[in-house]
Amino acid sequence: MARGRFITFEGIEGCGKTTQLLLLASHLRHRGVTVVTTREPGGTPLGERVRNVLLDPQLSPRPLVELFLLEAARAQLVADVIAPALESGKFVLSDRFADSSLAYQGGARRLPRATVQGLNELACAGVVPDRTLIFDLDVELALGRARERPSTSADNRRFEDEVLAFHRAVAESYRGLALAEPARVAIVDAHGTPEEVHERTLAALAGVLP
Ligand SMILES: Nc1ncnc2c1ncn2[C@@H]1O[C@H](COP(=O)(O)OP(=O)(O)OP(=O)(O)O)[C@@H](O)[C@H]1O
Ligand SMILES: [Mg+2]
């Protein structure tokens, strides 16, 4: 069977990843495409437990511990969900994936890039996104959206409560990833209405969508 397609959604908190993933999933389903959506950290029972550990404001995992936890959840997600779906020809949309570790644990937490890259490769076992979209929005605007969003509760504030400089470092690191791999990684301007951003998302997926 034909191998499916794998699209990942990246960017700082509140930039609109989840909103755009849901819009794209519904766009594809209307066209009869079988879509699997997932998220990181999470996406499997083990991964969702790891997510709770990572986002718990009572715990303060060191940067390297944060990376190990993320990679553990990622390895499980690739093996149990993403690789099987791609092998059966499905479209997989993931809310964050390996590039998040490069931007957060590498770029912002300053772990060596080669370490993050090496663990990403181990966890991903050869699975590479066909296209990665980075939603680019002013940091203050994005964090404002994230804080106003109804689902924001104490348990997912650990990253959102990082200082502005942290989020700027993440955003900067994401831009570097797009420059380094222009064929895979596209920056999508995330200003404007969800529908406007959706149109830009479709344009950025030229050649990947059916
Ligand atoms: N284009 C937009 N214009 C205005 N508000 C938006 C837009 N896109 C998303 N929002 C709103 O902004 C908030 C954050 O969006 P969303 O949850 O999609 O971001 P996210 O990148 O998934 O954030 P997180 O990383 O924290 O999960 C939500 O309340 C959402 O409804
Ligand atoms: Mg989200």
C-alpha cells in the first residue's frame, strides 16, 4: 500500500497550531482522506502520562530530563501510532514533533544540538515529516492568545509561564530550522483570522496534499 503523508505543526505556545491542525484535518476529511491526528508530548497512553509529568508545575525536570521524557514519549508515539498509520497509507497530522525538541530543549534550554538531533533520530526510527509548518506569530500576541484560551489551566502553564526571552529564543530557533531545511520546513505567517492562516497553510502544503 502507498505510504501516507506526515505533516507536523510547530511554533511557540498560542501561535495557532491546534486551531490549524483541526482546520486541516476537517479539510482533508471532507475530501475523503483518512486522517490520524496526534500530539506531542502525548498521543499514546504512555505519552499522555509523560505529558502530565512534563507539564506539572510541582516538578522541575532538568533540561536533559525533559529531553529524555520527551524522547521516550516520542519513541512510543512513532512506534505505536505514526509509523503504522503511514504504512497503511494514512495522513498523519501531529501537533508538535521532533522539531519542538530542537527549538525548546536545543535552542531555548541550550542542550547541545547534536545531542537533541541524535536522540530525535533514535526516537523517530527513520520517520521524517513530509512537511513541517512553523506558525510564526509575534511572541506577545501568541502568549496573550494562549493565556486567554479557555483550556489554559494550572497544569499546562509550566511552559507558558517561561519568561519572554525564552519564547523569543524558541521562535528564533524555529526560524533557523526553516532556513536549514527549506524543502521540508515552511514558515506560515500566523497573523490574521484562522481562515486566513488556513489558506496560507494549504498554500504551504502544495505538493503534499492530494
Ligand atoms: N488566527 C487566530 N486569530 C485569533 N485567535 C486565534 C487564531 N488562531 C487561534 N486563535 C485562538 O488563540 C488561542 C491559541 O490557539 P491554539 O490553541 O490553536 O494555539 P497553539 O499553538 O495550539 O497553542 P499551545 O502551544 O499552547 O497548544 C485559542 O484560544 C484559539 O482559539
Ligand atoms: Mg495547542
